[in-house]
Amino acid sequence: MNAALSAISAVEIIGVPMDLGASRRGVDMGPAAVRYAKLYERLRALGVEHIVDHGNLHVPIRESIEAGEAGAKYFSVIQGVCDELAALVESAIHAKRMPIVLGGDHSIAMGTLAGLTRAYGNAPGLVWIDAHADINNPQSSPSGNVHGMPLWFALERGYALAENTVLIGLRDVDVVEKRILHESRVRAYSMTDVDKLGMTRVMEEALRLAGAGGRRIHVSFDMDGIDPSEAPGTGTPVKGGLSYREAHLAMEMLAESGALGSIEMVEINPILDNRNQTAALAVGLICSGLGNSTL
């Protein structure tokens, strides 16, 4: 396969080995798995000239800290790491480099979106690909796991705007969370919608909504949005997800739009993976988002 040269000439890679927002351990090794899957080499081959890798932010292990409030476990520590992440993301945008954030669980999206909002002066358009809505709050969450809440916090804080936020791939939404999602007025496409409409139409509508007003678009890609047959290395797999080609099509269309400004890949758990298959897929998706194509 031939790769078209990327239109993006400079990126900054930020690893966030966060596992405090989830119950299952191992997702903290996600950034290392993605790097092991030759992210740097693939970016170079794609023609990205300037690559700054910040390594991994420090995340305390849960055995060394208190969980805090049951409704949002480890929230204060998670927020501290997200503050550091926000500063790096903001700096990358100011330096005219695309941030590529590697998780870690999805709670880190609070930091990524905060940094983007500060850098742009307003909230970015948001394409959130996920099996779950992640819009629970500390009162509604049945588990208290913060990786199920980052979208709610982002909307509450103005780091995402409902009219410019699109969820794609939903197929596992809590009962109360479903009500919160409807009340939020965020546009959501379940897998049933993807089946009925086709991925091309879903992405066309997503790009129109997220990119309205010339906004830069951030894609926050939870690997459990993809069917577990293609992405087994994730902590909360749900059957019936996006296919390999649907996932790549989403990223290819984001690249073609010219509006993609940042990428976040989360919930990669090497302990649950098969020969680093999920991390390798994540690398391929990042490259598709940067313009990799067959012809």
C-alpha cells in the first residue's frame, strides 16, 4: 500500500498512562503499546517532519492514594493529571503542532479538551467515537468510574458544546445516562444508526455539525468503539461495534475535511490484547487521520 504524504508536518505526542478512571487494570500501558506498534516510524514514513514525543505524564498508582468520593473515584488526582495534559495540549496548538494524545482511560479527555479550548479561545468541534456515551455524572454513575463521565464534565465546563459534539458507535448506554444524553442535545449515532445510514453519511453529518463555523475538530477515539473482533485489547468490549473499514473511513474523512486539529486514542489495554493488535490498529487509525491513503 502506498501512503500519500501527510498534510500535517508537525505533531506532539503525549502519553497519559491513566488507569484511575477505570476498574480494570492494564490500560496504563496503552501509550507504551502504541509506541511499540511503531507510531514514530509510521509517522515518519507518512512524511511528518517534526515529531516531539513528551513521553508519559506521571500518574500515581491507586495503591498510593485515596479513592475519595465514591461517586467519582480518584477525581482530584485525575484532575491534577488532566491539568498537566491541558497545558501541554495548549502549548502544542500554539506551536502549530497537532497534539496526538495516547491513553490511558477516557477520563483524560477532560484535560485534552480543556487545553484545546484555551488554545483556540473557544471549544473545538468534537467527534467522540465510543461504545459508551461517557456522559454520566457523579450522581448518576452506577460505578463511580470517571472514565464514564468525561463528556459530561467537558460540557459542563464549556470545553465542548452540545451543538458541535457528535457521538458515534454507541451500543451500551446506562438507563439514567440515556436521559442525560437526550437532555444534553448532543447528536448521537448508535450502531443502529450506522447500520441504517451507512458510515459515509454519518461522518458527513458529523463533520457538518462538529466543524460548523469553521471550528477545528478534535477526535476522541475510544478503541471499544470498534468491534472486539478487531480491537480485543480494551477493558469494556461490546459486541457489534464499528468494523475495521468503518473506523478507518471515519478517520480518512476527518483527514479529507481539512478540519482535524487533534487526535486522542484511549482505552488500549495490552493485557487483554492479542499480539498488540489493538495498539497496531490505533496507529493505523492515527495515520489515516493524518492522510494515509491507498492511492
